[in-house]
Amino acid sequence: MSFRGNRRGKGDSFRINEDIEEGQNGRHVRNGGDSMLRSSSSMKIFEPDHWFSQSWRIIFGVSCVIAIAMDPLFFYVPVIDEDKKCIGLDKKLRTTAIILRSVTDIIGVINIILQFHSGYKDEKSGDEINDPWKIARRYLWPYFLIDILVILPLPQVFILIIFRELRGSKSLNTRKVLNCIVFLQYVPRIFQIYQSWKDPNKRADKLSETPMWVKAAFNFSLYIIASHVLGAFCYFLSIQRETACWHRACVNKECSESSFNCDHSLGNYTFLNDVCIISPPNTTPNTTFFDFGIFLGVLQSGVMQSKSFSDKFFQCFWWGLRNLSSLGQNLQTSNYIWESLFTILISLFGLLLFSYFIGNLQLYMQFETERTEEKRKKAEEEMNEKKKKAEVEREKMNEAKHPIEIWMFKHRFPEQMKEDIRPNVINSLERKQDVNVKNLLHHLPEELRNKAKRFLYLELLKKLPVLENINEQVLLKICDSLKPVYYNEKSYIVREGDPIDETVFITDGVAWSYSTSNNGEAISGSSSLAERLEKGDFFGGELLEFVLKNPSLPQLAISPRTVKTHGPIEGFALMAEDLKNIVCKNWLRLGEGQSEPFAAYVVQAAWRRHHEKKNLEKSSQGGR
């Protein structure tokens, strides 16, 4: 009996009957049910999808397979002594087989205990059952009986009984019954394996996820184990057929009550060599007195007399594999009914395995075909999706290229500079960066960006009266520090009375500059008229004059006018702090009358630094 349970799909923790509420008289009453639990009962119920449930199901299934492979070892325990015509036992192999069987039986006992702690899913309602009484009722019939039958030590006991006393012809009938009992124990064992592997392989999607080599190995292992079991039965039945011949011969020689156990045998049975004749290979079998049928080949091999387990195992394994693969077609049976039943079993079992293999092969091929088709469809969908995305990106890029060309045309860049700008902007588009077509300078490398700034703004700066005497190198540095700006329609750039911290040069668009009275009413005269500012104009020129006269910038000039955009405005801004830093570093290159304030400012700044350094040294010496 496997650790049963169906997958629920959620959670992997084990549940302790949380829906049991305490009732009267110290008992617990389950909500919605009539089953009772004593107050001392606190059983842990494992959910079917708990990791321990799944792991144990696999462990138990593997142990069942190992048990089927280990049980036939008991059949190799008997050994024929042809000189004394008796049967002994391979005690070393017997001990090994008992230990291995005991280990699998212990696992079986643990599995029986765990079954009472294993929740399950009702097949009709789909509800998960965690009531211990319902779990117990479900398990006790028929699964508990099957698990008990499996762990019964039938091979250990019956095989030893069969060969303990081989007295008289009546023992032959006893051995037949015991043989059937030992063989029938394989039926519940196979049922256990089926139950253990049924749930993990029940869903097609799980089976389809299993690697092909695992599926092939599983089917191959079935043939290997079946061949091993049939080979062991053949060895065991071959010994019984030879002892049956001895008993038949003893009927005529008045030794029918003699024992053929090597531990008790005292008689002289050399006459059996003339009666129970095992014909040499490649000769016509002597069936005058006794027909060994399909077991003659195994008896001729001499493995019955060998205590080498490897010799017996491989010879009998080959016998089982060969006849299972050929469905027993080459077996020549005698008129012994149990021998005929054994060969029928070989044919049916071989046919069953072959049908199972073909069925699984078709199932696996179907799964592989479906999975391949799903992968193909998924690949096609992904490819189509990529094509759509590429098409969208291509359209976006084409749409973005048009305003780029308009921007370069509007600013009248030379062709060589256009050729330098295009790949850099397109590269930003390909990297899926947001490209601001109103400020493409941001996407250019520093050297090309400064080059474009100088092309756009240098001539305009030279026209400013306040900068006309400044060295061109200083103007180039001012150009490099300019920052592109953009203002939306109907927005205020600066208001009257606000400090001026930047000078803005217009490269595209129209703005209005106007002044108002202190109370917000328009003043009379020409100053009440709004001045139109367009491409080539600037505002905030007071900043330039103020910085050139006051390099320390203790104060900022106040705007005497309000500047408001008429439509979108593009331009560039010269910030007060940037202008101050540039001029302070290059004051020697300023024009006549402009360098004196900066010279004084530089001397004052140097003196302040020197004075601060001296104070710091004095304070550090005083602290020592």
C-alpha cells in the first residue's frame, strides 16, 4: 500500500484537524460530520501535496521494486549435492536474503503506520479528507490487508519448510501448495508498486515533463526484474523436479520415506544416477522414466551444484530473459501440469510486458508530439511577437528620424556635422532610450555636443556688447557650459522682481517681454508695450554685466520685466554660477576694464584661504 493522496495544488504544510471543535463530555465533534475523537487524540495528518508525502511515496515505491528483486534470492538458497543425492542450503546467501527482506519489511511496517496519518482527496466530491476515522476506514479495507500480506515472511518460512524434510511422495503435494503461496505474494507486491506510481504519473502534464531516459529506464527495468524473477523460479522448480524424480525412484526401491536433506540423509542413493538421468547437452533427452521438460537445460548447466551465486544468477537470468523475450515459444514442456502452467505464465507475462511497452511507447510518442507541437507553436508565437515588436520599433524609429532631420535642418547644421549627429541619436533610439527631439544635444558625446554648441551659439555670444572684448577661448568655454532649455506655450520664464540667475538665448520660438507697475496695473508710456523676443534675441543680460562687476556674487540682479512665452521656446541658458567660475579661472583674458574686479576678487580669495590656513595651524598647535 503506497502513501496515497492526490495533489491539491496549494500549500505544502501538514494540517492538524483545525475544524474540530470541542464538544460535550470531553469529546471532539467534527464540524459537518458525525465522527468522534477522544480529547486525548492529536494525530498529525499530512496533506497529500506535502513534501513528506510525495517523498515517502517515491521512497516506498522504490523499496517495493527492490523487494521484488530481493525476494527471488530465497529461491537460490537450495543447493543439490549430486554425489550424495541430497539438498543442502547456502547459509551465507540465506542470511543475506533474510536481512534484505527484513529491511523492506520494516519499510512496509512504517508505511502502514503512515497510512493512518495520510489525508486523501475524495474522488467524487473533490474535497480533501483529514478526518482520522475516515482515513482509517478507507485504509482498513482493502489496502491494509494487502499491506499485511506483503510483509508476511512467507519466503523466509515456507522455503525453509519445503526443504527441511523431503520425506515421501506426500511432500510433493505440500511443496506445490507452498509454491503457489510464495508466488501469489507477488500479486499484492505488484499492486503496491502500481499504487505508489499511479499518483505521480496520473497527470499527463507531469508524465510529459519526465525525461525520456527515465521512461525508457523504467520500462527496461520491468524486463530486467521480470527476467530475474522467472529465472529464480526456474532454478527453484528445477530442483523440485529433480527431487520429484528421486521420490518416484524411491517408490520402487522402498525408500519412499527417506529424507533427501543433506543434514539428515544417511542412505545410499547412487542408484538414482541410473534412474534420474540428466541427458548431456545436444543429445536426445531420456524420458523413459522421468521427463524434466523445460527444466532440463538448467539441470544440464550444473548450476544446481554450484554455491557461486553469480554463476546461478546469470545462468538463470539469461534463461528468464531469453524465454520472456520470445514469449516462451521455444519451451518444450512435459505432461506435468504445473510445468505447463508455468510456461503459460511466461507467455502471458511476456505478452503483457510487450503490450505495456508498446502502449507506453505510443503514449510517450503522443506526449512528445504534443510537446513538440506546443514548442513549435510557442516558438512561432514568440517569433511573430518579435517581428511585431521589431516592426513597431522600426516604425517608431522612422517616426523619430523625421523630427531629427527637421531639427538639424532648422538649425542649419553643415552636412558633415549632420553625418556625425545622426548615428549617435539613432544609437540612442536602438538602445530604447527616450529621445527628446527638442533637445538632441543631450544624446551626443561631449566632444560633438560642444562642437554643436559652438556652431549654434558662438556667433551669437560674440554679438553681445558686454562680451565683445572677451578672449575667444573664454567664449568657447562659455559655449561649452551652455545648457539647452525648452519652455512650453504660455509659460513664464521669469517674472518682474524675480532674481536673475540665468541668461537665456532664444534659438526658436517667440516670447513677450513686458513691465508692470508695482500694484500690478500696466504703466503708461512706451514701457507699457510688450517687446517681442524671437530667434537670436536674449533676455537676462543684466546677469552678464552684474557678474563681470561683482565676481563674488554676493547678490543677484532683479529682473525689471516679465518674460512669457507666446508658443514653445527653444534656447540655451548661461547660469550665473557657471559664468562666475569660467570668468574667475580666465580673468587674465578679459578685456580692459573687466579684469580689475576679478583680480581683486582672486587676491581676496587667496588672502582668505591663507588666513584660514594660519588660524587652523594655530588652533592645532594650541591643542597640543
